[in-house]
Amino acid sequence: MLLFYSLALALVIILGAPYWLFRMATSGKYREGLGERLGFVPKRLISRFSGPIIWVHAVSVGELLAATRMIEDLKRTLPGWRIVVSTTTRTGQTLARERFGVENVFYFPLDFAFAVRAYVRRLKPRLLVLMETEFWPRLLFECNRSGVHVAVVNARISDRSWPRYLRLRFLWKRLLGSLRIVLAQSESDVDRLRTIGAANVRYGGNLKYDIHVADPAAVTQALAQRIVAGSKVLVCGSTLEGEETILLDAVPSDVLLILAPRHPERFDSVKRLLESCDKPWVQRTQWMNAQTPLSAPTIFLLDSIGELASIYSLATVAFVGGSLVSGGGHNPLEAAQFRVPVVMGPNYQNFRTIVDVLRAQDAIRIVQPTEIGNELNVLLSDELATKAIGERAHAVFSAEAGATARAVDALTEIVSERP
């Protein structure tokens, strides 16, 4: 099976080579980390540290944010261990290096034997922790062959992915049967993972309920000082292409809008969109040098990464993006932790369990693209109702916490076993 998988993966790369070569020539995004992805283990990872290693893989920013507290708690619980972190995306890589140090962070290798074996052999991890459902066949096989325990934390199978997993369950069973533990986000995920053959599955909860912003970003502190008192603030976070146009048409004129596109490569296109609108706007990278007072109807473009989470604390109302278009949505809990009421569009498949819990408590608003203007007007004009929604959202956030502690206990138990 792995031979056919590797051939298929190679074919995909070969057929897509012209596109990727073009992107590499025009964007540093695709050149960065190429050697690491091909199995060239960076020298910074091979330190004089002689203790045992845990390898944590988090695809991008969302998974990394969820994993951060778990990693920090593991470091406190296992002081003699080193934890290294891999990511797939450049944004995830940047944030991981900021949080855990460049010497402990690297790009995830392509799922070929030569690339995966290089890391398994050089790092010799005692445990590999995969965030969510990063089931890479070659990686799982090589870890099993080398005696590396594999744990999956915050595991889920989305509604969109479920039919594909189900059709190939006879293949997945062979790979997932060797997993040491799988901590699923919900009981529905437990059932789905067991159905496709995953071993040792149990409910763990969602680590994203445990994401707490301990220290506000520098820009958040600056904004808190310079936003004119009494201003209504709408934070639109993690927006995708097509959503900014809808939001600019929908936002009331008496609101200060903080706009945070999800992907850095879209910052320039969003700037061009703002240049064509009839409202004043500033961008974070320039404003931080002058820090002029801000009030409606100004638009503040957050052209940075890793700062959105604490900026939600400034919001009167928050819109969480990727939900007005077919993006699957993003995490509404980032705003809910600050008692901020959240509005999302109908496309929230990637966070269905969280949204369903919030909806059951009347702690979120789900609207169609054509209705978002009316909903924002209602929320921004009714302070008491808006505050009540935010309080209910925070209550859900607090009640569902605890997944990180369960994950740390389970992982510590695994590495404490005799080899």
C-alpha cells in the first residue's frame, strides 16, 4: 500500500511542478524551508542536548495556538525533556519560532521515506504528538517501525472529510491501529475515529477551549490607549478572499473596524481594496510608528500575524472569518474568552462542535451574507443584549475547559512507561 501511496504522491508533485516552480520563483513563501521539507535536518536541531525528545506537529497557526499551553505544561511536567515543533505553513513556522525558539522548530518533511526517516533517525523522538488529524501514512509507518510512540491530540474528522475517510477505512485501519492514544475533540469524533480503525481512542475535549491570552500584544496595548473612548469596535478576524468586500458594505458608519486577513500573502490585495473605498484607513505596520487616535469610521488593517487573539479583547462585537465563503470557519472561542459576542456566516464546518455548543446556549449569531449588515446593526445598537450574548459565550468557554490537562496527563503517562 505504501508503495502505491508514495508513487501517487510523487506523481502529484511531478504534475504540479510547473506551478510550484513558478511560485518559488515569485514568492519566498514556497522557497522557505524547502531543504527541511526534503529531509535535510537543520543543524540548529542537532544540539548538545542529551535528554529524550518529544516531537509535536502542528500544521499552522490555529493548531499551534491550541498546542502552546500543552507544550508549556509538558515542559514543566517533564523538565529533563526537549520538545521540538514542526509546522507546515510559513505563518505557523514564524509563530512557533517566536514561542519556542528557532533552535526547536522546523518545517514538517514531505511524506516520503527518505525525508521522514532523516528526522526519525536524527531526532530519535520517544513520542510524536500529532495535532488534530495529521495522518501521514509514511510517517506513521516509519514511527511504528522505529518504535516511536504516536499520540494524536485534539483529534477530529470534519463533516467534509468524513466521507473520504469512510471510503478508505480498510486502508486507514492498518495505519491507525498502532496509535498509542487518540484524544478526540467530541464523542462524535470518537465514534468516527473508531469506525475507521483508530486504536486507543477516547474523549479528550477540545484544546481550543483552553486558549487563554496571557499577555496582550504590543499593538493591542497601543490600541487600547488610542481608541477614542466610547467607540464601537468591530473586529473582523481571519477573513478570507471575498469576505472583506461583504463586510465593508455591511459595517455601520459609526463603527471603528479592525480588519485582520487570515493569510499574510493577501495583505497587499486587501490594501488595494481599502484604497478603493471611501473610508479612512490605516495599517498596523505604519500606525505603530505614529499611533494617532482612532475612531469611527476608520478602518484599521492588521497586517501582522500572531496578534489577533488579544485584539479581540478590544471588540464590542467580533466577526470570525472563513465563514461567509466556503472556508470552513475559524475559532469563535478566541473572541468568546473576552466576553465578546461573535457573528459567523453559515460555513463553520471546521468548528461545528464548538459552534453547536455556543448555539445551544444562544451565545453566537449565525447569519447569511445578505443578513450580516442587519445583524451587526442590531448587536452594535443594543448594549444590554450584546453584553448578555458575550457573557453566555464566556460561560461556555469556561465550562468546556480542561482538555489540555487531560492531554498532558495522558502524554506524561506514555513517556513515563519503561522503554
